[in-house]
Amino acid sequence: MSSPTLIDNSITNNTIIWDKSSLPDKIQTFDEYKSLYTLSIEDPNRFWKMAAERLNWYHFPTKIKNTEFDYRTERGVDIKWFEDGIINVCYNCLDRHIEKDPNIANQIALIFEPDIPTDTHHHITYGELLCKVKKFANVLKKHGIKKGDRVTIYMPMVIEACIALLACARIGAIHSVVFGGFSSHSVAERISDCNGTIVITSDFGVRGGKCIPLKSKIDQALLMPECNTVKTVIVFQRYYGMENLKDDCVERRKTLEWVNGRDFWAHEELETVNDICEPEQMNAEDPLFILYTSGSTGKPKGILHTTGGYLTYVNLTFKYVFAYNPGEIYMCSADVGWITGHSYVVYGPLANQATTVVFEGIPTYPDVSRFWNIIDKHQINIFYTAPTAIRSLMAHNDSYVTKTNRQSLRLLGTVGEPINPEAWRWYCNVVGNGRCPIVDTWWQTETGGFMITPIPNAWELEAGSATLPFFGIQTQIFDEKTRKPLEIPDRGELCIRDSWPGQARSLYGNHKRFIDVYFKPYPGYYFSGDGCEIKKNGYHWITGRVDDVLVISGHNIGTAEVESALVQHVAVAEAAVVGYPDPIKNQGMYCFVTLKDNVLESDELRKELIKTVRDVIGAHVHPDIIHFAPNLPKTRSGKIMRRILRKIVEPDIHNLGDTSTLNDPTVVDELIRTSPRTK
Ligand code: PRX
């Protein structure tokens, strides 16, 4: 294996540019990567045309790349890929495989692994999935949904969630999936932001052995005036493999509230439609979906992805990074409510005709062997999960892993946070028995697919490094203070120099915010919000967020959102939320809370505040420390100095930096004295 020297005066020196007329099936050597990487940078039109040829188009694009990253130009930030191409995503994920080879109708597309392992799992073939998607697409049409309409999907991690996504894609409706852990308030906020008229949900989901009500959360959300655009709610019954909770569920089902004329059972609606549904012919730049993600300020951002570029990108990244072989069983443990679920449970795998596992449960239920048992049960070859899960499982005795077989595994992957070398080695040596490469994939909701990632066996891995950029991705680090580009090796704020097909095109209904957040910090570049060290050999080491977004257990949480939830409690005057390093979850959430006059501090109040945050945002958001602070460090103009709060909780109290602009420096001493992190 040759050793990469990507950055020493550019990879392009001494590199033979790829001269074949199509892309290879796999990237086998570093030289092959270098020659294709060079092509992707020097002639992106030719590279991405070959990538687009991996899909079936109604009209193959004659224009490939037409993008502008510099907001200062007359055109402004404007991203178009394959702009005259006509394509349908659902057709490419399902129909085309069967049209090419009718036997594929019998190949398993999805394997549903229910939360409770003794419940029956369920397999669905490409043929069955296509039929169900067509029928459900007809249900949506029957309810007036057409191209361009926004459809909110609030589902557990079940096959029907995938069907809902694909059905939207088939008819050109724009889906907006909201993770099932979000509160009714958060769902309402997301429905109203995109003016959705329809919600697809389930009566409940099952996680960790418990029923999680979903429909009732939607009922509450729809009571809010901002959601009065919603006319229809389609409700799936959670029914596969429900042996263990059957009675409980049947009872709960009886007590569901039902709004006649608005609420419809999916299974009843499906009986009224046929399975003939031609895919809608979509322009490559028509929106495919919106997915909300936390920002460092204000409301969640509706990340907007479009059709042709997104599919081209997830198709190619899935194929190369997992080096997928036909017939292999692939599992990604992410929920479809996050981008990882969109790109690498549904669209990437299905566009590659893969067999992909839909896992409803959690890694620790019923015990910490769950993942490894699933790997044996379904003979999984490729397994992709988050470092948080790995660290939490690693905290237990290795026998939970070693008692399982795991011989089917060929490749392991991680995503969501930096993985510390210790967890990486445990994953590699204990889970993978030292024989499976690990792909540590760095990317974001905004990027659509993998950005910096190993390609298995094409170069050497280093524990904790996402290694090198994918095709078409040019990284550049900047000095945070001087705003100048840095030479390698160094450490700075990570930006991307030019467009790639999978990137978000805008924020739904707010292009200005899109530009402000991603393109203004470093003109001419996409700003990732992450810090990164690039070493001499070109390997990238992501150091974590540089803005006010926390990454906790692989979930992005905006500190501003938590602060605004806290101040909704009557007792709270002011709140400031910062993260601190956590050995398992990546970060912990530390909330400084100033109470109103005459309100007494108590543990009871602490619990109430935690509950408030969970109720307002969602059950997956959990403050770890509530510190009642009579005063917060502020500048003379009244701005909270979060930089100092971050130093206190890290704790790194000997490097507080410049405190001369503080209104009252004694406030800091008091916080240090009373913080549980500095004791
Ligand atoms: O901070 C980075 C971290 O997760 C953020 C993106 O979160 P989200 O949009 O929710 O997407 C998560 C799944 C793609 C990034 O800004 N992150 C993601 N992958 C890695 C990572 N940090 C370090 N290493 C990674 N492999």
C-alpha cells in the first residue's frame, strides 16, 4: 500500500489523470484514488458526468456543474448540478434494478429488526417494496399531494418510514422527516416553517422495550395555531413483530384521539388504491427533501437538498466508501430522522441495490450485546454506527462482544463525532477481530454525503483520523483570528473550496441565512463549523465544532434552542448553555441558569428544568448539569461571555483569556468556586 502524500505541492504532481471513459467499480489502490481525485478537481464536469452515468435519467444532463460560492459576485451563492437532467430518485432506488433484472424483485431490500429481539423480524424484497411504495404514493395523491408539496414524516424506525420517503420521492413531494424523539413543540415549529399540509405518522413506536406515542404528539402539535395548514394526518399502525407489546398496543390504540376528516389509517387508505404509479419526472434541481438541523442561533435550519446531485453523490459515496459488493448485507444503526438515515439507510444503499437493515431499537436494549447479536442474526457484512454507541458499549465487559461470532463482518464505519483512538482500536480489535478496516466518515446534514473518509484498503488508516477527502472535495483550513488560509500541517477552521453535487442548495425559505451561516465567514468557501487539524501526510483530524452547536451522542443541539427552552420556565430569568468534554457522549450539556428574584434553588427545580427542556425540544435532549448562577459574566454592553463559561466548564480555568472587558470580574470567581466541574 503506498503512503499518501496528498498535500505536498498538490496531488496533481506526478499523477496520471484518470483517462478511462467510466468510473471503476471499486477504488483498489492509492494511485487509482489519486488519479481520479485529480480528475475530479481538474475536470469536475467529466468526473461527475461519469458518476451520473451510474444512474438512469429520463434526460441525461448536458450541463454538469454550474456553481458559485462567492457571495460577493453579482450572481451570489448559487449551486446547480446536472441542471437540465430529468430523473426520479425512487425509480433509481427501486424500479430500475428490477427492470434490469427481473430476479431482483426477489432480492431482499430491507430487513426490519424490531426493538424487542424476540419479536419477529421481517424481510421485504425489492418487488414488495416497490409495490408498497407505489400504493402509498397513490394514497398521498388521493389526498391531493403533488409535486413540490411538503410532507412531514414523524415515524418510528420501521419499514413504513422508508416507504413514506420513497413514496414522496416518487411523486415529487418534498419530505421533511422529523426525528420521533422531538417534542410536539419542535414538530410544530418544523411543520410551520415549511407550511406542510400533511403529516405521516404512526400510532406509536417501540424503543427500549417501551411504547412511544407518536400520533398523540402530532395531535398536540396540530393544536398550535402555526400548524393550521395541516389538513391530513395519515397514521400507520405499528404492527410487525409486536408479539411482546401486543396487548398494551391494542389497548392504547383504543384510546387514540381521532379527528374525523383529518386523520386516516394508512392500512385502510392502502386498500382503496392500486399499485400503478408512474414516477414523476423531476428536474435535477427540484427539491427532494428538507431536513431540519440545529443552528448556533435562532430557529432550526431547514436544510434543502435537491434531486439529481444528491442521488449521484450518495450513490457514489456509498459504493466506494463501503466498497459494496452485490449481495452483501449492510446495516447503519442511524434513525431515518437524521441525515445518516436518509443518505445511508435509504437512498445510498437502495440506489446501489443493496440489502439494508432498518433497526428500530437502541444499542443497549435488552443488553449491550444487541448490535453484535444482530450482526450474527442477519449475517451483516458492513456495520456503520456512531462513536457514542461504541464508547458506551466499550465501557462494559468485552465478553458481551466476544461471546458473539461476528465472522460475517467485512467493514466497520463510524459517523457523528470525532472517535477517540482508544474507541477506534476497541472497535477495530474487539468488534472487528482486527480484520475489518474502519471508515471514519466526516460529513454533515448540509453536505448530503461523506466528505472526508477512508476508502477501504486504498490507503493506511490511523485511529481517530477521517483521513482524506472524497472525490471532488478540496479542504482548506483557516486561522480563526487572522481569517487567512493556513499551510499544511496546521490546525484551523475547516472550509471546502468548491461545490460538490451532494451539498445543500439553501435553507428552506431563507437563502440569506444560508449565505450568512455557510458562505460569509470565509468568502468563496463553504464553512463547515468544524475545527480540523491536517497533518503533513494530508490526513484530517476533526477537532469538533467551533460554533455554538453541541454534538452530544451524535446529535447536533443548538445552545440557543436549549436556552430559549429554559427561559420558558417561569422561574428562569436567563440561561447560558455550553458544552464540556464527555468521555462517552462526546460532549455534556452544562446550563448556567439565573433564577428570577425570590425563586429558591432546589433539586426539584433542577428536575423541572430538565423536564422543560425535554418537553420543549425532545426527549433526546438532556441537560447534564444545571448550575444556578445569580450572575453571568457579561461585557459592559451586556453580552454573555460564553468563551469564559466554556473555559470554566472544560475546566481550563488558568487560561480564561482576556477578561478585561468584563463588567464584573468577581462573577467569574464565584462561578469557578461553585461549579461542579471545577471541584
Ligand atoms: O461536528 C461534526 C460532527 O457532526 C457534525 C454534523 O452533524 P449532523 O449534521 O447532525 O450530521 C451527522 C451525520 C453526518 C459535524 O459538523 N461529525 C460528523 N461526523 C464526524 C464528526 N466529527 C468528527 N468525525 C466524524 N467522522
